[in-house]
Amino acid sequence: MVDERIYIAIAVMAVANYLTRVFPFLFFIKHEPPKFIIFVEKSFPPIIMTILIFYTLGNIDFKVAPYGLKEIIAILFTAFLHFKFGNYLVSIFSGTIFYMVLVQFVS
């Protein structure tokens, strides 16, 4: 019984994911996207980067060693990548991976 529910859940998630990817192409194939969609498209990457920064700094106690050093290094690394390459995807993914490596492997 449990195995059937897992397969049904995976199938529903796959269909939902597929529909969210296909919908914009089907809907906007003959029409220009609304200004709101264009605004969201341009604003979304900086919003995601801001959310990641707040997530990174959310539970840091700057009064206790190592004083948020790993987090600050990860933010500076991400900023460096963004200024060097100008690509949000490279900055977000590389910065997140770098931060996770620092948190997991650096004492």
C-alpha cells in the first residue's frame, strides 16, 4: 500500500513539474507576455540571491567564534563570482555549494 502511494506521488509531481514548464510556452506562443511576467523574470534572480543571503545570516551569532566567518567568506565568494561572470545561475549555485562545503567540512 505504501509503495503504491509513493509511485502515485512521484507521478503527480512529475506531471505538475512538466505542466509548469510547458505552460508558459503554450500560453505565450501567440501573445506577448504581460508586463508583470517580464518584471518577475528580471527581478527573480536578485530576489533569490537576497533570500539566500538572509538565510545564510539568519542564525549566526556574531559574538561567538568563529563570528560568522564562514558565512561572510561564502557571501564574498558569491559576490566575486557574480561580478566576474555576471551570471546569476553561476553565482547562486556555486556560492551555495561553496557555503555548504564550508559548513560541512570546515570546523
